[in-house]
Amino acid sequence: MKKIVLAADLGGTNLRLAAVDREGNILHRIKEATPRAENGSKIVEVFVRAAQECTDILDDVEIVAIASAVPSTVDVTRGVLVNTPNLPELEGFEIVKAVEDRLGITAVLENDANAAAIGENWMGASRGYDNSIMVTLGTGVGGGMILNGEIYRGVDGTAGEIGHICVVPEGAVCGCGSRGCVEQYASASAVLRMAREIGIENRSELFGDASSFTSEDVYRHGVSGDPIAVEVFRRQGYYLGIALAGLVNVLNPEVIVLGGGAAAGWNLFIESLRTQIDFGAYPKPALRAKLVRAKLGDDAGILGVSYLGFGNTQRNNS
């Protein structure tokens, strides 16, 4: 009987699930809108239905664990969601206990950026490296750190909050309550804000109505060589490079993996980013730290929690 993990990527909009085997093969996928309720009971019911669907569709399989990647600070030891800004109704939800009580199957919980770091380290861009940093560039900026083959969570489970490294003291106000966080200068939303600040709204002949253009529009014009759009991505790389140079000095990683939707601007920001790392970090660690693009896309988190679901201890097994 083939053993599988039912892995879930719980987002504020969609809940994606996949049946994954020990080799990292995704055997079946399920996607539906994230159920909203005053507690997590409806999410548990989705897991119940998904588990039944997997055993009905897939021949001769045993679900050994249900593993969840969540956009939240998590208490991995107690299986509790601690800080859930995108799903406030789940604050304090004991998801591991709820799943195990309902299904009688081992449950595993991990922060989504940590899960992505583990997934890329198992099957993706940082495979074969024991010391890596994963940076996710999306609406915000997330991160996860693999140190000596283990995911590093910190004493309170908040390690890896790369998006909230300050790069501009007294800079743009961040959703975390601070100012000048790299999230405000390197995310997709930051690309859009910086574009507006340096004058794209005055370029209606190229960009149209300023109220409707998106970070994808800025990228498209950057690729075509528009100087304002090119400058936006230079700034993105510059500020992200400041943050990563500090991490290179502190952690001495072998590889830094960049993923997420806003990493699509790689060719426009990577030179600026690399220059800033070389300028801001010690020469030998800066030279050692490879910059690579993530390989697993949206499946990184799902594969990461699957790895944990099989009882692995986060050590690279390649």
C-alpha cells in the first residue's frame, strides 16, 4: 500500500490540497475557496472530504498525515495558529488537535514561507545545500531559513520574517506597524507604489489610467525598456540587496532562493541586488552565496509540509 500525505496550502482566498508520495510526486489535486467561519471547523471538514476523495480516486493508498502550510506565525509544538492576519477567525485555533480528533490521522503544521523553504530544499532550487535562505516576493515579502539542514523557527516561531528587516529608517509605513521594512520596497505592492511615486501616473500615454495599472504593467514596461519602470526594479533590487547582505553576513548561506510572483522581475532587479550584496557583505560569504530562482512555484509549500508529514526532521536527504 502506497503511503501518502494530504498536504494543504491554506491561503486567504483559496485552499489547495494535494496527495503527495514519499518521492515528492503529486498524485491528486483539490482546490476550493477557503471556507470562512468563526472558527476552523469548516476547514477541518474540507480536510475530511479531501481525504475521502483521495482514498476513493487513488488505488491502494494510506494517508499517513495531514500537513498544513499556513500564512501565520505558528506554535509547531502545540499545533496552534498564533497570528493570522489574513484569516483572523483562525487566531488561536488548535488545528492539529482538531484534525487528529476528527480523522485519527497525524497532523502537521508549518508557516507557509518555512514550508516553501523546506520544499525547495527537498525537491527544488536549494536541493543538496544544508544552508539556504528562501525569500518569497509576492504581495508581501516572506522568508524561511535552513541552517545546518534544519528549518530555523526561533524560540517564538517568528524567525525568517525577512520582509520586516528595516532598510529605510523612517521610510514607508508597513502593515506590521513599523517603518521602512523591505516588504515596502521589494514586494509587488511596493513595485506599484514606487512606480507611482516616481511618476508613472504622469505617463498616461504609456500606462493608461493610473488608478488601474498594476505591478504587472510596470514589469511589462520595464521589459520594454521604459526608464521609469527600469528604475523601479533597480530600487527593488537595491533595497532587497541591503536586507540580504545583512543576512549573508549573519548566516553565511550557500544559496539564496527567490520565489513568488514578484520574482518575475528577476532580469530587471538581479544586477542591482547582486551589486548591493557584494558591496554590503563580507567578500568571501558574498561570493559563496548563490542567487537562484525558485523551481517549484506554488507547489513549494505543499511539498515542504509533505516532507514534514512523512516524519522527516527537515534535514536535506538528497
